Amino acid sequence: MANAVKLHVKKGDTVLVLSGKDKGKQGKIVEALPKKAKVVVEGVNKVKRHTKPSQANPQGGIITKEAPLASSKVMLVCPVCKQATRIKKTEVAGAFVRTCKKCGEVIDK
């Protein structure tokens, strides 16, 4: 994918995982990768990597870290009503903001 995809979530959002081995888990987005249409969620999709010793990690060995997850597999959790929800764009003071479809509250200020 050469072109970046517009993601419905961004870094710092709390999301619910919809499918896969971590279905039902919630976590905060640590990193958004729009060029790959993926997100990295804290505590979700953990994988083990065998690493050689290096300056940063002189011990080496097996490390556990979060792998990227397709952005379509996560759904935003509204900070106000605490439910997984879709978003809609509404215009407030000349700028478009994300709004919760369930409670109608503005998600980002």
C-alpha cells in the first residue's frame, strides 16, 4: 500500500478488539500506522521475538511485544458512555469533530 488510509481511530484512543485471538479486550492505541491501515494496541496481539544481543539489549533472548493489528478489527470506546461505538463527523465552530453515535457527545475537543 503506497497511499495512506484515513483511520477512524487515532493514537491515545481506547478501543475494543472485535475479532481474533484477543476478541473482547480493551486497550489504548500506542501507535497508528495509516500507510499499512494498522494500529498497535497496548496489551493486545502480543508476540514473541527472538533477538540477538545489541547495544540497546545486551542480553538478547526472547522478548514479548505488541504487534500491529488491522484497524478494521477495532472499534472506538466512547469516553463518556463507555460503550463501543461508531463515530460521525459533526461541525462545531467551523471545524469537524468526531461524535459518538450512541450518546451524541463530542469525542475530541
